[in-house]
Amino acid sequence: MQGETAAIRITENEGKLDVFPQNRTPSSGRASAKGWQYSDHMENIDGYLMKYTNLVTGWQYRFFVLNNEAGLLEYFVNEQSRPQKPRGMLPLAGAVISPSDEDSHTFTVNAISGEQYKLRATDAKERQHWVSRLQICTQHHTEAMGKSNPPPKSRSYSMASQGSGSSPMSVRRPSQNPNNLFAWSQVNKGSSLYSSKRSLLPDHLLDAREMMSQAQGQHRDLIQSIEGLPAAPGLSPLDQDLLMLKATSMATMNCLNECLQILHLQQMARQRSTLGGPTIEWLEPKLPNILKNGGGSMGSFTTEEPLEGSRLELSTPESCSFSGEQEDIDVEDEAEDCLADKEEDLGAVEEERSVILHLLSQLKLGMDLTRVVLPTFILEKRSLLEMYADFMSHPDLFVAITDGGSPEDRMVRFVEYYLTSFHEGRKGAIAKKPYNPIIGETFHCSWKVPRRPEASKEPSQGSPDPAAPQEPYQVRFVAEQVSHHPPVSGFYAECQERRMCVNTHVWTKSKFMGMSIGVSMIGEGCLSLLEHDEEYTFTLPCAYARSILTVPWVELGGKVNISCAKSGYSAIITFQTKPFYGGKLHKVTAEVKHNPTNAVVCRVQGEWNGVLEFSYTSGETRMVDVTKLPVTKKCVRPIEKQGPTESRRLWQHVTESLREKDIEKATEHKRLLEERQRTEERHRAETETAWRTRYFDREGEGWVYHKPLWKNSAFKS
């Protein structure tokens, strides 16, 4: 096809790769997969890849050249500009090459200097070829860098590389003289990459890097052995166990590479500080505070001395009454919410990547992050309590549950509402964290839902004129932070006109998982349909922040159970996390079953933030596009009419500072709030005063709204 290109070109040193360039256009970026062979030799390759620049320009096609002799990855605006000076280049000695887990096309090249290229190939096979060639070049130049700086005494290891003709186990150690660090020579095309100065890598990282090189060699030997098996009955390259072994080996290598990247970037930051280069102020004086345990579960990077109040012009937090008294809520004061904070700006995250790296270096796998201090710039401009309210952004689907004409229909309607609620609850795909609520914090709002003509009959209110316009239904919502350690939130929503309500309590427990952060939403909810005398109990999925070193994104995972004891219907919803090889993001499946007969009455598949397909036993199918569902804006009272512990008023100064991109000021405002919380907590402990909640009461292991509809005799059958 005209315009179709092969994105890979080989200039042979030793190896062969049967891909030849055709007419090339930057827009195609395609590569022929024919003739791709796994080779362990170093090859100079070039071709078009997409490079992520920033949020403004996004992804752009650039022409990349792998120069094995110089150990450089260079790029140009296009192939025609190749005779000119490269637009940019990365030295590959000591670099980390990592396939991304967000899709099968993206990978990153992390230089030892801390600079990073985020690249995207045309398909998974092209990505794998670039990654393998880059890793081979990186290994060669990393070993050469170590050998060019002989140590006073060599060290040997018991682990030997298989499938390699040489044994690189005599370790060459770099000089420990800090004056020799960062002594890179000026790199010109065709010239030597390094000067005669000592290596950049510190001792322990060079040792780890050489061991990683051996492991990569063993990994390649394993892949070659499996792919070299004859396609015969009994054992073949497509054997399921062998495919799993390949995937496990690749995943292990990628995880180790990511961990090594964290270590060497942290080391580089410290060396910059030592050499008087660009400094990162928090490295030394603020280390004790970064993981400080205390009352504030979402603390910030703080200094030993508080920031000057006059310089920041901080407002002193209002004194709050935590007496357990309820706020005076006047629904007439509520107005449609006009705020539209879109969490799309990653500028601060990119700029503060070193801060995240340093924080990650202090964590251990599986570590509970409840009391870990996190930086302010990763915060959303809303409280977690308000985020729970945003899950109710399709109240029309909520009130329609009780319209179902049969128990089966009502269960399917509830599953539809449940699956469509998560998309709007997230402010875009970028993973940012809402404010962790302060104990006693509350959030109130409501929604107006137009009445539907097919709605079932409601409690008699006289005989209104059928021609007169009817008042909309009102769905009211209240949330409260009922516990601080552990952090537990309770929230409740009701529609009195439809005689239905939902009560939920959630304990958010987060843990560190390497390149991800996992949040378990421990708790249970109960939907009550008083008109039908039915209760639907349900659980919540886990959430994950992936790719936290580059562009973090949100993924849901785990199984959710929904059941109705009276009707005998239940549903199992599975939020599937993306597999390592292939697969789609945000996939979800569900089954609605009648337990007495064990019959599946409805199946659902699709993406929770995309299109969902409902398939019924009758053969009927129905599609729901979550992105096209109408969103009903919530009604909220203005801040000046809110109580001092209501979310928007409580966090108003932090939110305003984040909108102004004044991270320092936002951090200090948040610190003042959390310090006040710690002071009040100490006071209660000293005076042995028990904490009193406003709207939720403890019942067994859960929390229940103090005035639910099912306790109101006026709404009982």
C-alpha cells in the first residue's frame, strides 16, 4: 500500500532482521512484522515512534535512531532532518528500558541522568523489538562502563550467565571520588561516549546492574529456547504452561527494572545535591517528615520550620464544634453546582517526579499507606466525601430501580445503575487523590430528578391535576467521616417520593504495590426499596493507581456481590485488571442469577467507563454507552451558608490554592487543618472524651444513618 512504511531499519553489525524500508510518512508509523527474528546481536535500527512531550503537545511522531557504537538513542523531527543535529539524545549506559503496563504499545527509556523518554510503537510486536534492541545495547554499554573503571579489588558472584560466551563476573567498580561523578564528556556523533573520568554509577548499583544483565541474558535464553521448540504434538511454543512461563519471566524482569530505576534516580538526585548542581531541597533536611506518623493521613512534605504566614497570607482555620450536633440544613439555600474542576493538569506531577521517586524509595511492598505523608500536588480539588456524592450523578437511573415490574427486572436495573456510577465519580482518567476527610467532616447535596410517566404508583397525595407540571423527585445525600483510624466514611441517600434509600459505610485501606497503589474499599452498602419490601446488599471494588512514575491512571479490580434475600436474585460483577500481555483496559463482566433455580437471566460485558452490553436469556441485547448518559448536576449550598465542618468550607483555602497552582500555600493550609485535628485528638485523649458522630450510629461492624426511611413509619407499607 502506498504510504505504508516499515518503521524499523537495520544497519547490520552482526545480526539480521529482514525488514526493509519503503516509502515512509510520519503519519503511518507502521512496521511490517514479517521476518522479525529474535537476535542477540547489537544492531543499529531506526524508525518512527510516537514520543510523549507534554500535556499541551501530547504525542508526536519522531524519527528515532539507535546508535549502538556510541550507546545513544537519538531522535529527529523526521527522517529528512537526520543529517542535522539530533533534536535530543539519551545515553543508554545504565539506562532502564521498561514496557508500560497501561497498554501493549508504550514503553519508557529512563537514562541514568534522570531524563526519560515515553515512547509508543505501532503495535506490541514492534514495541518488543525496540525494547529488546535497546536492552541489548544498554547491557553492552553498562558493562563497558564498569570495565573501563577497574576497582582496587574485584568481586565475583556465584550466579553465572547462561548462554553467554563471556563471563562478566569480574566487577569493575567506579571511583568513589565525588569530583569524578557526572564527568560525562561532550557527545558528538561518531565520537566516544565517555571521557576518561570515572563511571557515574555508584558501587552498589553497578553490582546490581551487572546481576540484572545476567538475569536479562537468562531471560533471553529462556525465550529463545521456548520459541525454538518444534511445533510438534506434546510440547510446542504455544503450550499454555510455557506461555505462562514466558509472561512470568517478562513481568519479573520489568518489575526488577522499575525498582532499579527508583534506586539509581534517587542516587542521582543526591549526587546532584553533593556536587552543587540542581538541588532538590527536601532530600536531606526533610527526610524525617516525609513518612511522619501522625493524625493527618494525607499529610504533606513539611519542613522543620513552618512556612511564614505573612509571606503565604494564610487564613487561620475556623474553630469547629465537634459536639455531635447536626448542621442546620435549609434545602431552599441549595443551588445547582457551578464548579467544574477537571483534573487534567499533570504539569505539577511531571515537575515533581523526583519527589514521587524519593517517596517511593522509602516504601516497602504491601506497606499500609494510611498514615504515610503524601505530597499536595497529587490531590484532587475535592474531598473523598464529595467524590462519593459524585457516584450518584445518574440519579434518574437510581430512582428507576423501583420502577421494575418484577424482582428480576429490579435486580438488572440495580446492576445497570451500579456499573454506570463509577465513570462520573472519577474526574477524568488521571489518578489524583481526593482530600482525606477530617473526622467529623460532612458533605450535603441533593439532585432534582424529572418524574417519569412510566413510574409506578406513589403514596396518595390527593388528586392533582394531571395536566399541571409535576414537581421533580428529590434525592438527598449526606456523608460523614465517622472514624479517623481506621478511616471510615458513612454516606446515605434517599428519595422519599419513591420510598427508597441506600446506606453505605466504607473503610479505604491503601497499600504500596511497587509501581502501583492499591486501595481496598472495605465495607458494605444496602439499598432499600420500601415499596417492594426488598433489600439489596452490595460490596465495592478495589481501585488502583497505575504507572505512578509517568502518567498515573485509574483501574478498578475485584469481584462485587449483590444479593436480595427476599427475591432470591443475586449478581456477581467482576472488574478485570489489564493482563500483562494484550487485553483491554477497564473491562467488566456481570451475571444476574436466580439462586433457587441457578438460572442466569442476564449477562453484561464491556468497559465500566465505555460501552456496556446487556444480554438476556430471551436473546435480546441492549447497549449502554456510559459516556453519553446525561449527568445531573448536584445542588449544593454556597460556602458562606455551610457549616465550618462541611467539606467545601473546610477545605476552601486548599482548593483555592490548588486552583491558583500555589502548591506551597496549599500544603501549608492542609498542614494547619491536620495539625488542628491532631490537637483536638490529643485533647479528647487527655480528657477521656469519646467522639460523637452527627448522622451515623455504630451498629455491629457497620455504620447506619440515624434516621433512615425504613425507621420512619410514614414510609412503611
